[in-house]
Amino acid sequence: MQCKRILCALLASLMILPLAACGNTEEDTGTSASTTNAATDAETGEETKATLDLPEKRFDDFELTFITRDEAEWSTVEIIPDTTSDFVNIAEAVTERNEILKSQYGVTLKELKTDPSSYATKVNKETMSPSGDFQAIISRMDTAAGLVQQGSLIDLSAEECTQYINFSKPWWDGKMVKDLTIDGKVYFATGDILTSDNDGTFALLFNKKIATEVKMPDLYKMVDNSTWTMDQMYTFEGLAINDKDGDGKLSYDTDVCGFAYTGDSPYCITYAGGLQIIRLEDGELVYNLDVTRGSNVADKAVRLFAKDLTVDMNAPGTNVVEIGQKCFGENHALFFGECMQCVSRMRNYDVDFGILPFPKYDERQTSYYSMMHLVGGVVSVPRSVQGEARERVAYLLEAISYHSVSTLTHLYYELNLKTKNAKDAESGPMIDLILANRVYDVAYTYQLGGVVANVASAMLPDAKRSVAVVGKTAESSINRGLKNLRKSIAKAEKKSA
């Protein structure tokens, strides 16, 4: 497979999250009914265009306020410039985009930073007793899922919103919209308006120094050629291990392990192997666990997580962030599975590394698949926003997302992830691939029946239950979970109507 930049037009038709190539805004004068983002195909050099199809409107002196996250390294940085952040500093891009919004639409963006412990309470209170303190929400994906069940969010696919919001445009992640639609309703979305969705997406980091020492082949070419598989990863893990102190076990700070993994890694392998518990079929959410496929994936995964090849960063009494960074950053692991934000975290270490998608089950699998953790960011609108105000917010969300492509996404994605932190240009197409092939699963997002957790647990060597055993009750658990989810949404929406 030839890994290349994907055209904005193709992304729109496939409803895939846009890549950083979709940048470079043309003249935005505010005098025409539509403006255009241009993108260039890396192979052909041909330019394609994605058009912002909004009627001319101005909202002079209007302040659009988002309730946002005050959550350490996961605090929202995409709305108001944050020059104090210790992580990827995108303040310059945020400033540029906000100036465009002020000039072209007359709107000023504001935020209400909120501690996670009181987040849901504030939104639900706003639903029941509107104060007008905020008109849009940026939250974790699981927080949004909880708000859906409490009837606090509007349907973004309703006509009053879709007359302005076009989820087929490349600045929205159409795969999230499609996979997480419930009974035809879209309660939250993500795309270029945010960067925390990228931060929350998992990737596999590999240590170039160790890879060179054990004479591994070019992993980037393996990805391009569709030969980067679980079997290959297992082989490379075996080449890398080195019990330096000879105590018969691998330690994160003295030896070299093949794979430094966290509690999220089994989930990543589950989805990387082509499994999805619930999928949308003809507009209906249906149970989709292929037990045979799941069992085969688990057979390979058990080898990947073998104790004589790996070190568990979630071992009791350890801090997964600190231990994981130390292990990989000090050259004690060939592979390290973590979210993309870890690319920024690793800048404190002098380690030469590259970025890969998690491997395929086998070469016949059509795509590499990745997942976004529940901590990843999404945008939504509280039910307290009504009438013309709802239409205005929808209009502005579309405009903000569009103008974030050539500002926010360009700086964050191109400069910080690809050049500054990834340290090699070859990781760029890998990031493209990872973000373009994210899988969203209602069963994971809404934690239905614990099925995803049970399947992921079956990927580990010490699993108490196999995928086959989990599968015996999984369908009934999922169907019961979907029924209860629909019931809770209907009850909450009726109460808050």
C-alpha cells in the first residue's frame, strides 16, 4: 500500500477526519457566500478545494462562550490562547483564527474553564435552569456520553443545525458522526475545531536506536506495503529483549523489553485487529462481535503481551505516565503504546523515535485501525440553547471548524507532531494514517455491559475468560445495554423538553 496524503475532496466523500494537507485558506473577505480551503495532493500536485457553504452573516459584539476543560495536561487550549501550557503550544494559531472570526463574523470566543468534578453538574443545571453563561461545550468523549443520557445535549443532525453544519465536510470527523449516531441523532462531534481528539488517539512509538541495533527492517515501508502485522511485531519484540541484570525478569528501568504497554493497549489491539462490538447497519445499531475473529486476534495478542517480552506500565504502585516515559525515553523499550499526546510528553527525553499505527491482524486485513480514548475531546451544544440562538451557534461552529484547518490544525499537526516532536518526516504519513482510520464504537463510548473491557482483557496472557466465553453473553449484554441507553435518553429528553 502506498501511504500518501489524502485529498480533502476524497476525505469529504469518505467522511474521514481531515489531514493537515487541507490547509491554506484562500482570501476570506467576508463579502462572498462561500470561502474555500485548498489542498494539494502530494503525488500529483493537483489542487482540490473544500468550500465553506455558509450564507453571509455577522454577529457583531456577540460572545460565544464554551464551557471547557480545566484538567491538567488535558485542559482545553483550542478556544482561548494559552501561552502557559507545558504541552503543545498552539496559542499563536488560536490567536490567528480568533482574529479571523472577529473580523469576518464579528464574534468573540470566550471560555468558562471548569473542573472535571463539577462539569456535568454545571451543564445539567444549565439545561434545567438556563443562565446563558455558555452556549457550547468542549468535553471528554465519555463526559459527553453521560450528558447524552441525561438529556442535556441537542441533536446536531436536526435541520436547524444541518442548515449550517455539514458533517460531510473535511473539517469534521465524519466517521465519529456515522459510528456514534443513535437512532438518527448526532449529539457530539469532533474535527479541526479541536486538537484534544488527536491527543487522545493511540499510536505505537518505536525506538530507532534499538531497532538499528537489532537490525530491524524499515518499519515505515512495512506499513506502506501492508506487511506490518501482529506476527511481525512479535518477532521484533523477541529480537529486542535484553535482561541486562540477569535476574530472569524484565524491568522498566534496567533492562530492554520488546513492548512497554499500558492498560489501554489491549483495547488498541482489539480494534487494530478489525474488531468492533457495535456497528451501524442500514441506520440501525447492531451487535457485531465476530467471536471467531476475536479469538484469532487474542491468540496473536497473548504473544504480544507475553511476560518474557514486555513490561506492564500499569503495574501496581507505579505511575503509568512517569514510568512509561522513563522506560521508553531512557531506551528500555523497543515499542511503547500510548496516546498521541505522549509524543509531546517525550520531548523531555533525548530519545530518537518514530510513530506507527498498531499492527494489522494479518496482511489480508484491508486497513490499519486506531482508537481514540474516552479522554479525547468532542464538541456539543447544551439543550438550553433554543430557537435562533441554536441556529447561530450551529453557524459559528461550522465557521470555527473551517477556519481552524489552516490555523489550528496546520500548526498543531504539521509543526508540533510531525516536525518538532516526531523528529522525522517519515512519521508524518503514519500520523495521517492513524487519524484517518479511527474506529468509534457505541459499546466503548457508552461502556455498554462491560463487553469491550471483557474482550480487551481476553487479549492478555493471564485472561480469566476467553473471547469465546465472553461471546456467550456479549450479544444479550449489548442488546440490553442498547435498550437501556435508548430508554434513558428518551426519558431524560422528555423530562428536559
